[in-house]
Amino acid sequence: MATQEETFKKIVAHCKEYGFVFPSSEIYDGLAAVYDYGQNGVELKNNIKRYWWDSMTLLHENIVGIDAAIFMHPTVWKASGHVDAFNDPLIDNRDSKKRYRADVLIEEQLAKIEDKIQKEIDKARKRFGDAFDEAQFRSTNVRVMEHQAHLDALHQRYSDAMNKMDLAELKQIIVDEEIVCPISGTRNWTDVRQFNLMFSTEMGSTADGAMRVYLRPETAQGIFVNYLNVQKTGRMKLPFGIAQIGKAFRNEIVARQFIFRMREFEQMEMQFFIKPGTELDWFEHWKQFRLRWHKALGLGDDKYRFHDHEKLAHYANAATDIEFQMPFGFKEVEGIHSRTNFDLSQHAKYSGKKIEYFDPETNTSYTPYVIETSIGVDRMFLSILCGAYREEALEGGDTRVVLGLPPVLAPVKACVMPLVRKDGLPEKAREIQDLLKFDFKTTYDEKDSIGKRYRRQDAIGTPFCITVDHDTLTDGSVTIRYRDSMEQDRVKIDDLHEIIRKATDMKVLFRKLMNA
């Protein structure tokens, strides 16, 4: 059985082989931590974005969208705190010459201790079966209690160090925990240092007249500086939200794990403006809605969990992540944050403009609080691929690689195939494709045996394969083959549209979200 690391390598290779993700500028040996989306990848990515955008702007009449510029006035980033505080704590291993985020090293150590506890519990559950009492086992088993005490102490120490951003203490934790470099296996560490993640450039035609500007490290500030424009022109009443999808850029020194952490990435963010004092209720509301949004895709409820932040950002009074179980552990795909009124207050202060909301019910003006939902498109893309990729053993000793993608997100919904390339079958297949292509992304394939063609479509996650044979010409029926079960049905050509629509219509997911 393949290890998690081996499985992840297979997924990365699969992405390139089947046109999902390519290394950027590959003919020039690539550019570290920068990737391009191929012909199937861009379709999957666009479907993810459509699922998010419509779930925000169609299902909620009080959420509207914008598309703000990547370049912004440099004072925006001073007001937001990014110029002074957008830093990562980095540490180098002198032997491997590799650089790491100190906080990530410590969080991985915490995860290792949690894994030790879980292994003890799993062993006991197997031994005692239905009679197993996990709570009692946790409170009485010596090894579990020792691990838990270690975990709690480290957890508290790490949390304190991050909240104070005590770099010396972060290094001391790494030393005390005997954390080694994954490459060299040594503990020869440098001190921890801060590193600002923003890319900067100059705007203007001359060196003297140029203005220093930044590539935005997040899309949220474009929403905040447009709060008044949207609120007034849309005559929006609290509570209301502003959604945006766009590129952001961070000079990640420790970019790794394929498209999980990149220097150029895409975000889907919604800022929800609310009355002060209601933020924790709305925080809980959006936590639950966003988790339902993920789970509705059917990749497995047990693959998701909440992870509350140890260190709250300077603007937040509550924050949690929705994590997905990747082959390299549970990792963040979305953050939900209660940002208080920090952003609007800061922009009012730095711009000199009054940024408030007049509440007609109370006849008062105040600065709204904000709940943010922020999801990385690329991380979402990776989580879906990891959740969908599987290798299946077939009768006769063969195997197939299949992407069990949610049909609503699949790059191609149906592949139309003539059984043979003669006798008018290709022409009939093209005619059927023409009937479907206005509503569904379809493809046509006549090369190789039917079995090989099925395997190609399995590998890109196509839910339906439609085979045109000689009987089609007389009875108006085709064979439809289902990706996951590999079962085949004989159906009328006139019924194809409805069969595919039922399986790929996002409205089904939206109803599930609203009725939960």
C-alpha cells in the first residue's frame, strides 16, 4: 500500500500528465513555487470559483461582488498593518542551508504528539471493540496522559510566544523539543528572524518621480477601501457582504507542497459588515455555513475539521480555520475571522475620510464590524484533487486511476464516443455532442479501444461516457457509462440532457446548503 507521501507524488505527477497543473515557464526550467493551470485544471478551477461565487451572491440577497485592482495606493498597506507587521518568523538550518518557518516546525511537532495519542486510542479501540470508552481511556492511560501533558504544555508555550512574537522563545522551543531539519537531520539552527512577505515595485516613469507600490498580499483591502462606494451606490443596509475573487502575491520563502503554498495565488473572500456586538453570533453563523459548503461536495465529512487560531491577528477577536485532510496532514483551506472594526477604522484614520454607517433604526452612526471568510482557490483545488484521487483494483488484475470529482466541478461532464470510426457512427456522435455542448462541457474521443478511452476519462474525472454504436442509428439509443460504478445503461438520446443535468446542476448543492 502506498504511503501518504507516495500518494501525493502520484497526484502531482497526475496533474501534469492529464493537463491540470504545469510548472510555470517549464521550458526554461520553471520558476520556484509558481504554477500554470492546464486545459482541465482551468475548467476545474473555474467551476470551484462559480460554486463559491453563486453560493455567495445568488443565495444571499445582501451579498454583492466587486473586482478591485491589484495595485493600490501604498498608504493602504500602511493602514492595514502589512508594511510593519506582515512578517513570517524564519529559521535556517546551517547544515542543509534550508530555511523554514519556525511556527510551522512547532505546529508539526504538536501534530506529531497528537498522532501518538491517536495511535494509542486506535490500538485500544481495536483491542476492546464496542466496550471501548475513549474518555475513560484518555483520563487513565499513563502513556496518553503523558503525551497529553506534553501537548498541553507545548501548546501553551507556543501560543504565548506567538502572541508576543518572542523570536528567542520560538527558537528555544525548537531547541528544547529537539526538532531536527527534515533534510540534514541536524539541530544546527540559526536565530529566528522576521521577513516581510510583500512584493514591491515602482510606479512612474522616472526614478525621482516613481512611487513605491506593492502587489497586494490579500484581496480584503480592496473591499474595505470600497466599503462606502458599495454601501451608498447599492443602498445597502447592515448586515451586508461584499465578495471578491482575485489574485494575491506573497514572497513566500518557504513555498512548498506543490500548489498549497505559492507566491502567486487566488483568493475568494467575503467581508460581511455587521453591527458591533453581534460579531460572535455572525462568526458562528459563517463558520457553520462555510463548513456545510465544503461538506456538500461529498468528499467525506470526516476529512474536515475546525482549527482555532493560537495567535490572533492584530485585527481579530475570533478566528478559526477549516482544515482538510491532505496526504501531508490536516491543512488550512479556509479561514473565518472576526476582524472587529479594525480595517475601516484604520482606513478612516489614514485617509482622513469618515467611514461609518448611519443606522436608521437607532438614529446613530458607527463603524461596522466585519466577519471575513477567506478561501484559497488553489488550496481548495488541491484538497479536491487529493480527496478525489484513487487507484482501484479491477477484475483480472488490472487497476484504474480515477478522479472521483464531484460531478458539478468535473472539468468535462461527458465524453461522446463512436464505437468505431466508420459506418456513420462518428457523424452521429458529433451530432449528439452538438446537442449537449451548449449546456455542458463535453469532449469527443474516437482513438483507441473503448476500454482505453474509458480510462482516459476516468483519469480526468469525467462523470459520463456516451457510446454511439450501430443500434443507435436505428433505435435512437446510446450506452451511457457511469464513472464511479462503471455500470452501463441503455438510454434514449433525448434523455441524455436531463441525466447529465441532474448530476451536474449546482442548484442541487445550493438547495442542500439552504435547507440544512
